[in-house]
Amino acid sequence: MKKSDAIDLYVDYLLANSGQATATELSALTDNSMKHDYISDCLAQEGLDQKVFWKQVKPFVREHESENGAIIIDDTIVDKLYSTINEVINYHFDHTKGMSVKGINLLNFLYNIEVGGEFINCPIAFHVIRKDQPYIDKNGNRKFRSSLTKNQLMRDILRRLVFVNQIKCKYILFDTWFSANDNLKFIQKDLKRTFVCPLKKNRLIALSYEDKLAGKFISVESLNMTANELRTVYIKGLDFDVQLVRKVFTNKDRSEGELFLITNDTSMDYEQISKIYQGRWKIEEYHKSLKQNALLGKSPTKMETSQCNHIFTANLAYLQLERLKIKERLNHFALKAKIRLKMLMAALDEVHALKMS
């Protein structure tokens, strides 16, 4: 069996499995016709890079892509509390928890299109953040950081997706983490695409072009904007204007929350901006399904290459779920439950057979 066939089998195994993903168990499932050493070697092979990943997802993208598609960007951390630290597994700041956690940090790019009222989502790129550069912190401790920042990686990968892979898209969506001026300039001037993203409350803006020229900037939070209000403003450091809206929403605990959303498409109204940004939530759903249904964090392997290749295959497993979602008209969790039910039925038949033997 070729290594590519073994990888395909491993992807199917991730969909069928609910626990730890091991070469030993997969080998047992083949009645040892495929040795666990061979499976481990396949997962440890070099060359499963982003070019290979694009070849795998390209047919699905080309089948469904649209000029109104969106590329959604976000990062996530795969918890690895008990694993040995290396360039891939390290401590990363988790802005959802407000603290550093031990794990694998992934920068993900999800392609989102609406077809017939249904959303189709496809992972089109991912990057494993490697802490490969040693440094001494202010307390004299030796630590490691990435040689490239997430913002640099974001721009490099977007450039490849738009100009090399030529993915059709109109919108680029992301959270405040990526709303730096360099990124906004890049999307506006280089990519010539529309960004929609939230802005931190302490960012400085001018309320008119004259105020911008005069250096009269105020913080976003001092605007006292009403809910759903829309204004044209100038962000300090940018040479083009943006639309700014204040979106008010209710949290799960019934408290009131707010977001200040911006876009470089000054023709859009509040409803359009709000609706487009709601699409960013699809990457949160992607992260949840990737972890729970494609076993993203369930590989016990210790080698860096194998860890990265497991992430590669987990993303292909997610893509398989997306294909099945369209075919079966079931969401990822319903599909996984259906698979698990079939497994339990087969296991129950085996128990009965053993009792009768």
C-alpha cells in the first residue's frame, strides 16, 4: 500500500474513532495487514506541506467557490498539558482565557460561501506556530518565541491564497487580534478586498479628514455612539477612511456586550456590516468540530513532524465531514453520532456472537 493510501485510511480512522488516534489501534483494525510501524512511518514522512494540502482541498473549493466568498482567519490552541515541550508544543497566550497555556497554536484560514441559503466551509490553509527563536526575558530566563509574528504569517498566507491559489473571495474576516494597521493596509491596497473586523476600544480615530490632518484623534470608546450607529472615521496611521458601527448584543449571562466593527467598504450600511461579520463565527464552529469530531488533539505522538502531519490529516477529516454534510444533509455532530451508533450496533452484535459461541 502506498503512503498516500495509508494517509487516506488514517483520515477515515479519525472519523470512525472517538478516542486516542494511535497507529497500533489502526493496525489492529486492518487485522495487522498494515503494520503499525508502517503507519507511524507514514505519519512521520516529510513533505505534507501546504502545497500538498491545497491539492487535496482545491477540487472542493473550485466546485463551490464564489466571488462573494469570505476568507475567515483565526487561531486556536490545542491543549497538550502532559506533552514534552518542543518547537511545536509550547506555552502560548490564549486571549480567550487571558493566560498562557501549554499546547499547539494553529493559525487557520477557512473559506466560507453561502450556497442556496446553506453555508459551506472549507479549510484552505493552516500554519503551526513554531517557537524556534531563543531569547532571554527581562528576568534573565531563557525562553523561545516565533521568528515570524502571526500578523506577518497572516499576510504571507493571504498573499498565497489570493494570488497563487487564486481563490475567489470578496471579504476577509478576523477578530481584533489581527486588526493591526499593516494588515488593514495590506487588504485594502495589495489584495483589494473588503475587510470586516472589530476594533479595540482604545484605538485612536479622527472624525473627519480635517481632524486627521490636524492630528485630532480620540479613542473609539469616547465616541458615545448609540446602538447600531454608523460613522465614517479615519484610523490613526491609515490613509483611507472606514465605516465604523457600534453593534450591541446580549451575552449568554444576559449582560450587554458591544463590538465596534469597521470595514473599508464605505458603501455598506449597518445591517450589511453586521451580517457579514456574523459569518466569522463559522471559524469557531470549525475549531469545535475539528477538535471534537476530527480528533485534532487526540494524537499521542511525540515527534514534531508526526504532530504536524496529524493536524494535516485532521483538517482533511473535517473536509470529509463537510462533504458528507452536503450529501447527507446532517451537521458534523449528527454525522459523528450516526457513525458512533453504527459502531455500537456492530459491537453489540459481536458481544452476542461471543456469548453464543
